Amino acid sequence: MRISLIAAALVALPLLTACGGSDSESNITAADVSKALQDGGLKDTKLADCAADIYVSEGISQDGLRLMIKNDIKSATATDPESLGMTKEDSEKAKNATNRIVGECLK
């Protein structure tokens, strides 16, 4: 009986690891960021798409984008991105993106 339990655990471990890793490893796309903006209350789809494209094109890391999506992106743009846990580099990129959004998407 004990051997059967150990064998089952050894078989299940790679499956659980693969399942758990796939979500955290998936790349955040502009479509994901746009959806997060819209879910956060931005009703203008065109503006959400424009802003999302800029956030991604600024080169914010995948970890930074995950933090933005996790922490209501609407409030992330209004506060200091470093307070959300972003690195200094990602924080600077997010600030640059916000400035670009104001100039390029709100025409």
C-alpha cells in the first residue's frame, strides 16, 4: 500500500508542476492588458487597446505586466508603480508609457 502511494505521488508531481507552471509562465500580451483595463472600468475599447499597446511596447517586463494586471491597472496608472512592487526599471517604463498614452491615445 505504501509503495502504491509513493508511486502515485511520483507520477502526479510532474503533472501538477506542469499545470502550475503554465499560468505563471504564459506571456502577458497587449490583449491581456487591454482586457484588464476594460475590466478595471475603462469602457472605451479603442483607448484601452491603444494604452495596452504602449505599455507592452515600452518594454515592461512580464513580471511588471503581471503586477499591473493583478493590481487593478486603473489604480496602477494613478499611483507610483514602484509601490505596486515593480522594479525601478519597470516603474520608469510604466511612467513613460503613461505619458505617451496621454499624448498618443487621448487625441
